[in-house]
Amino acid sequence: MHSASHHLKLAGLVLVLAAIFGPVIWPAPAAAQNPVDEPPVVELADGWQYRWEDPPFSDAQKQAVLAAPADDPGWMPLPALNRWQNRGQARILWMRIPLPNGHWRDPSIFLDSVDQGLEAYLGSTLIYRAGQVERSGSEPALGTTHHIILLPEGYQGQTLSLRMYSEYNTIGPRTGVFLGSRADHILNIVHIDIDRFVIATLFLLIAAVMLVFFLRRSEQRAYLALAIFAASAGAFILWRTQLVEFFTTNTFVQEYSKLIAIYTLPVGLASFFEYTVTPGPRRIVRRLWQIHAVYAVAAIGLALLGLVQPLNTVAPFEILVSVTLVIIVAISAREMLRGNPEARLFTVGYSIVLVAAILEISDDLGFIDMPRRVLHWGMFGFGIMLVFILLRRFNQAIEARTQLLTLQRELTIAHRIQQNLLPPARPDWTSPDVLCFTVPAKDMGGDLYTYHAANARRFSLTVGDASGKGMPAALLMAVSLASLRAVINHQLPPGNLLAHLDKIIELYTRVTWQNCALCQVELVLGRDTNSGASLRAANAGCIPPIIRRNNGCVEWMDVGGIPLGVGLGAESGYREEKTTLAPGEMVVLTSDGVVEAHNHAREMFGFERLERAVAAGPTTSAEAMLTHLRLAVEQFVGHTDPHDDMTIVVVRI
């Protein structure tokens, strides 16, 4: 298991290094090379002209623009792509260039980064259209960013004109316009998007694995949160690639798939943050991802119903996600300063994706010139940090489980040792008929019972209850039982025996503030089987003995006193009570776990129910009465977990 964890950490380290250095070492797209029987792909870099269009623009004006000569003053030379001037508020850009000679199979033009509206003309003929160029701004984006424009025969020497719409600061193709065969352009698309496709696939794989983990351990909600985040991130990156065009060109599917992925990202992120990083203000973070979940459902639903435009739901989402990120980052920073290792990993991951986002925004604004997109690499680095957080918690869970299993094994051994401290449930004498029963509320208990035969006619029986539960109660129970066995052969009267034990046990309980309730009963049988027995009892804070007479009456012996280990019982003494028992009559000793047994309504079994159960029980044998009492308590309690240890001793004369 530790070896597997080591390999997971090593794999995670490799992935992090890939996320950091991937954008650097992954080559930027270049013109793909054709087979030797075709000319190579040509980049149309020189000879471009451009102009801006101010709508509305009639068909006649379009034809005039297309027919304008090269020296027309409306057309300006373009030294390089994205080097426009005097744009102002214009949203529509014209570009044109004469096409060179060349012969390719399926000749076509390839360009990227046009995702709102594009028209292509060869001469004055429209040969390609994607989306809408005449737009109000509320229409959904194309989803398509890369375009392959097939050229008809005889294109050589004709002018290619591109008409494009963009609301962004950048407009037009980013990495160039290329002329070549359609097959080479497809290879170029694969080359451009292969890293995004691989990262998206890894995210989706992580989502699937986390979902399987969650289905196997549904109490670990962090698995589900990471599955949501990874699935959303993978879908978002995947739908940003042009490779999806090989599966669907439906603008509706692309647009809504992107929105769903974007809107569910904060749900997975904030819920994962709540379950793994925040030890304190969980309610705030929980409310954030719940609000995001409601907004995602409402925005997508209203858009599908046609009540709002999809793009109109983006601005409120951006405000909401900005608030969410500020709160999460503030909490993460606070926890990091407190030494929270999960918060440190989260902050590192967030910093990676933040740097990637800043680089892309700067590129979009024209401040820098990036050879390719890097946001997906930042998201990948962030995702790996989240996996590391979960991996760290997984290791902690393994260690905790190992410690728990060790503790359970030790408790099992201790339970067996404790059970062996008690004598068998039935003593080896034939008369009186005695049967004992005890069950702890936990693995270890504080209840005890024992019996002793001084001779063929004199017997003592004891029921005790050490205060507390679990191991402390079990230790005090062992001390009490050992102390009792050490003095039982002295044949002290029950009251004197309890006073003597009080002094001994106080040596152990003065530090722990525990005590041990104990009921001591002495039976002396008559000289023949028809003469019954005499009973003498003393009690140190335990349940008094119950006597079941042959006429069906039930009597409580009036004995009580201070529990052992307090130190006051030895000074005040323990009062004894005596009575006689006829043949067939019974004595029932119990711990307080019987009368304090709770049902699902938190009602206690109580003294009255115990008395009625003893009165209604069979008197044919100690075993019959004990079975009846156990069944009465179990039926009352039902499936409620035991509240306390329970001990019952039944004696039939």
C-alpha cells in the first residue's frame, strides 16, 4: 500500500512538471508538410490588405468593396496579422490577398481564432460562411474557432477576401492563414489541439476514477467534488479544441456544452475546498457552491426555454465567480498562514492557473504575443494540486485506518482477556441454581459478576458496575474483581466486605474520580432441600436485589450505600438486610444498564418494567427467568444502540 502511494506521488510529480514546463517544451504549431508529390503548405504572410466596415452594409456596398482595385484608398496595407490601426468601435474587419499558384489535392485555406462570424469570398463569389457577421451582439458564438475553406478549381491568381466579426479587442486569425491540401490542414488542427485534447482526456479520466471512489465510499464527498471539478474542466478544455468538430459541428451543442462546463466548475471547486481545506467556515463555502449550482441550473434552463440569451447569463456568472474566488483565496491564505498543508497546495495550484489566465488575457489584449494557448496547462496544474490534496488525505486515512485496525485488534484481545476474568456463566455446583449474563455496551465494559462457594451450604454472589465506559471502566472493573477475589475467602459479612473493598479501591480511584457500584449477596442453604435458605445482602450504590416469591409477589431488598472507591463507605459503613427464601423462590441481581436501557423514544426501561418482567417471568429455572428478562429488555430497546453495559444474575433456591 505504501509502495502504491509512493508511485502515485511520483506520477503526480511528473504531471506537475508537465503542467509547468509543457507550454514551454510543447512546440507551437507550424505549417504541416505534405508528401513529396505535393508542394508544402504555404503561409499567406505577405500582401494582405485590410479595411474596417461600419454597418449597416448593403449587398451593393459589399460588391463594391470586393471589386475595388489594389490601389483603392479604402484598402490599407497590413504588414502583419493583428497589426491593425484606426479600429475605433468597428466590429467587422475585411482582409484580402491574391492567391499564389500551386496545385494541391483538395486545395483549401486554413485559419483559426475566428469564433463569432466569418465570410470568405473568391473574387466576388461567396464560398464559405460560418456564423453571423451582421450581429447584434446577443447571438451565441460559433463555438468553431478553426476553419477549413475549400477552394474551387481555377482559384490561382484570384483574390481571397475574408469578412470577420468580433466583439473582442483581438480580431482575425492569430497564428496565420495557410494554403494547402485539406488533409494537411486537418493534421495541423491535430497538432494545434493535441495537448488540450490529452489534458482534457486526463481530466475526464480523473473524474471517472473519483466517481468510482465515491460510489464505493459515498461518505467521502471530496471524491464527488473532485469528480465534478475534473469533469467540468475536462469538458471545458475539450470544447475549446477544434477536434470536437470531427464529432459535431452543431453550434447549439457546442455553445451549451461550454456553458454547462463553465458554470459547474465553481461547484466542484468550492465543494472540494469545503471538504478538504476549510476546518472552520464551512457554511460560507457551502453556500457559495450551492448558489453556483442553483445559478447553473437556472441560467441553462432559462436559456433553453428561450427566456434569456445564453451570452446574457455570462456577466452575472462572472460577478458571482469573482466573489467566490476572492472568498476562497482569502480563506486559503488564512489557513496557509496557520500551517494548513492542504491550503498551501491549494494556493500553489491556484497561482499556477492564475498565471496562465493572466498570460492569455494579456495575449488577448495585445500586450504580449503567445505562440499558443496556456490556460489548459494552468488548469491541469491546478487539478494536479487538488489530486495531491486528496492523495495526502488518502494517506492520512490509510494511516488512521491502520491505527484503528491495530486498536481494534488490541481491544479484541483485551475483550477476550476481560471475559476470561469473569467466571463461567453457570457455576459447577447443582444447588442453588445460578445463571449469569453480561454484555458490554462497547468492546470493553465495566460490569462484573462473580460467585464463590465457601462450603456446600454457604455461597456469595456479586454484581458490580465500574463507572464510565470503555477502557477506563474495564480497568477499574479488573481492579475491583481482583480485590474482591483477594478478600472473599476471609468470609466477611457483606457489609464488612464492602467497607474493606472501599479502602482498597480508593487507592486507584482517587486520581481518576471513578467509583464502582457493587451489590454483595450471601446465601446459606438449609440442612435439607425443603428448608430453603437465608439471604443477607449489602449494597454499595448498585441496583438492590429483587426477590420473586412463590406466590408471584416481587420484593425489593431495602439496601443501599455509597459506591466503592469514594472513601466514605468505609467510614459510614454498609447496612445489611436479611430475609429467608423458600424452595423455588428467586433472587435477581442486575446492574443499572438494565433499568437505564433506552428505546428509540429515549424512554428508559425503568424499575417498574423490571419489576413487572420479574413478576411475569417463569420460575422453573434460573435459565428460563434470565431468558425472559433478556427478551423483555431487547423487545423494549429494539434496534437502538446499547446505552450501558448490562448484567443479570438469577438465583433459584
